[in-house]
Amino acid sequence: MTRALVLLIALSGCAVLADKRVAAGCQVADGVTTYYALTHGATEANSLLAGLSPAGILVIKFALAYAIWKLLPDYDKASENDKIATGAVTLLGCLPAANNLSVIKGL
């Protein structure tokens, strides 16, 4: 988590991280890779999601991606605070997705 915060601060001016399309895409990537890993023998480490089925987690991630897409402003209309929040949401989706790929490689 500390690495994520350092990365967020270091890249806070990065337009890619602050784009709602990337934030939504990272949530989808996290959901899809989680689904794949769980249906191929992995276990969910996130205690908030551990009791859900792989399909349930996928539905939640898709719903979150849709909410991000609809509720966050476009990059060119976003305030600096919006961009920082979007960057945080991006990292909260992309970092777990990257970790899931590592888990999948180990299956």
C-alpha cells in the first residue's frame, strides 16, 4: 500500500492515471483477472470480497467500472482533486490486476 501511495504522488500529474477511462478499465481488468484466477484454483485474499463467488466479484467490478465511467468527469473538465481521486481509483484497480496476473502465472 505504501508503494501505491508513493506511486500515486509521483505520478499525480500523469494524465493517463487521471483519466476515467483508464480507471474504469483497470477495474474491469481486476475483475476479469480475479475471476480467472479464482476459477483456476486461486483464493481471494481481499477480506471484503472473500465470501463472494468469482461471478459476484466480476459483477461488482463491472458495476464499479460503470459507476466510475458515469460519475467521474472527463479529464479536460476535471479539477485537480478529481484527477487525484481518479488516479487513486486507477491504482486501486491496476495494482490488484497486475498482482492477479502474477498469481495466474503461478497457477
